[in-house]
Amino acid sequence: MDRARAIAEDAARASYGRLLAWLAARTRDLAEAEDALADAFAAALETWPERGLPEEPEAWLFAVAKRKLIDRTRRAATRNEAAPVLTLVAEEAEAAMQGDRFPDERLKLLFVCAHPAIDPAVRTPLMLQTVLGLDAARIASAFLVAPASMGQRLVRAKKKIRDAGLRFETPGPEHLAERLEAVLAAVYAAFGTGWEDADGADPRRAGLAGEAIFLGRVIVALLPEEPEARGLLSLMLYAHARRRARRKGGAYVSLADQDTRLWDAPMIAEAETLLIESGRHGRPGRYQLEAAIQSAHAAARLKGYDTSAAIVALYDALLATAPSAGAAVGRAAALSQAGRNGDALAALNVLQTGQAATYQPYWATRAHVLARLGRDGEARDAYSRAIGLSEDEAVRRFLLEKLSSLNA
């Protein structure tokens, strides 16, 4: 039973988005597709321990989900109206099963979720749930919203897709720009969710960073003339290249203290190439600027360059292009790194109200800056706030050590 459950969970993580996209694309009803897929996973847990694991777990899950979907629709009152959809599901599902793998239609589903008819505030959460399988509670936490409220928003969005009969397709050039930004934001949010789980201890986030990078590559291949797509892929690769150096014996290691021998040099080289290629278009955007910041950090560590002033300038450009609390805190950290701690504190003071009140990086950065200014009492208070807001146990221990050093 344990092995069957583990295989089912692995299939859920690896295949959920592909299976859901394929089912939903044929029915245009996300909720029904999700229910059918959930039934298929439940059936796997009941069947596999008794009959053994199927040779192709993903194909088995798809076949069962398809049957569940057809049975659900047959029981519906609108049976006649659903006949064309059922035919399409049956014909195209059988065609898909001819090959060794499913066509990856997640990109189409991403663009559907970014349709102008969908509330902009729910587009990224909807993509995270339907394409990458994150639960509403995890999404709500990331967006500082109550889980129940987020769940209601997602249900309404799926109903909108069904009722409006939105088409599952990549939009034409005339509609691309209005949707691409939301798609890139969702891919980056998925990467960030996986990136936060540095130890790989949370099964709900396992493989998310890799999945996001894969989707980033698909978008670049589909849209080679979109510099922000290359910028996002470059940004994710720069960050992912450092994954092995972020922990040492389970302890958090800051960027300044990481062993660069553990960095993935080919991945960094690819990220740099993508960044250069994106810059040739002359249309700098958020992801290109963030990737450039990562490039400057890499140059400082790998080549010994003093890039502190350049990083501050890049943050200035980022704030002018895509202002956010994260960018503002990053700029303050860059100012401190450049030895401008007074300016860093002044920048942080501007953010002291609003979202910063519960934003852990704000309090961690504020604590570091105050400590460098010799204002130990205030630094202790800021470290305490940062520790209380930290979900990562390794980060919490790191900050506790910083706090202890002030008390010594």
C-alpha cells in the first residue's frame, strides 16, 4: 500500500498538470476535469496495491479519468448538448495514447487562465492551482489571502471559463502581450514556491522549480522574439544554478558565503547567454532587470568585481519599471552592501507600513542594516520580527545566531 501510494503521489506531482490540461482542453470545464482526475488518483490507491502497478501509471490515470469524465457527463441533464464534447474527448484521447507520452498542453491552459475575461487578481493563483497542482491554502499564503477566500475566487474563475466557453489555444500576436505578462508571473511564482523549499522536505513543492524552468523553455521556444521570456528563463537559471550551495549540513548559507565551486557553471553560462540575447531587443523589462542583478552578483563572487554600484542602479531601474515591496527591499540591501547603510535605512523607513509589516525579508534586511549602524536595540527587535515571520527552519536558525551575536 505504501509503495502504491508513493507511486500515485509521484505521478500526481509529475503528471497532474499535463493530465488536467489535456482533459480540460477537451471539455472546457476545469472543475469537472479536476474532479475526474481526483477520482482517478483515488482509484489508483484502491486498485494498485491489489493488482500491482501498471506499466504506464500516467496512461492508466488518464484512461480512468477519461472514463470518469464521460460517466459524469452522461449523468448530466444536458446529455445531448454534451455529445460533441464526449466524442471529442474519446477521439482525441485515443489519438494521444498512441505515443509514449502525452502532448504537453499546459502552456495552452496557462494562456486560457490569463484570458482578459478572468479577474487579473486571480489569474496567477488559477494557473498555480490548475497547471502546477498547488493547493488553495499554499497559494493563499503566497498572496496574503485567507484560504477560504482564495478557494472561492478560484471556483468562480473556473466557472467563468466554463460558462464563457473560453478556447484552449495560444492567442494570436494581437492578443499575446495582454496575456504573456500573467503567464510569466505564474511561472515565476511556481519557481519561487519550489525555490523556497531548499531542503526538498515539502512534497507539495517537490520538482516545482524544475517544472517552472521547463515551462520557461517552452515559452522561449514558442515566443523567441519576446525578450521577457528569455529574461525570466535567465533569472530562474541563475538562481537554480546555486541550489547545491544554499545549505551546508542543513544550515542556511547566504549568497556572500556560498561555496561557488558548488554552483552549476554551465547553467550560469546559459543564463548569461539568454540575458545577452534578451538585451539585443532593446526592450528591458522586469525579468531582464532581475536577471541582470543576478548576473552582477555572480560576477562579484566568481570574478571578484565590485558590482555594488551597478546592482543599486539596476534596482533603481527595476523599481521604475515594476515597483514592488520585494524590489524596494532588495534595493535597500544593495545600498547596505555598497556601504550606504544610512540610505538603506531611509529607504526601508518609507516601507515600514502596509505590506512590509508581515514581509519577512523586510525585517531581516532592516535588522542587518540596523546592526551595521550599531543600533543594536532596534536590530534585536527587527531580528525578532523576522524570526517570527520565517517559515524556513534553517533561515530561522541563521537569524537566531545573528540575534545571539548582538546579545553577546
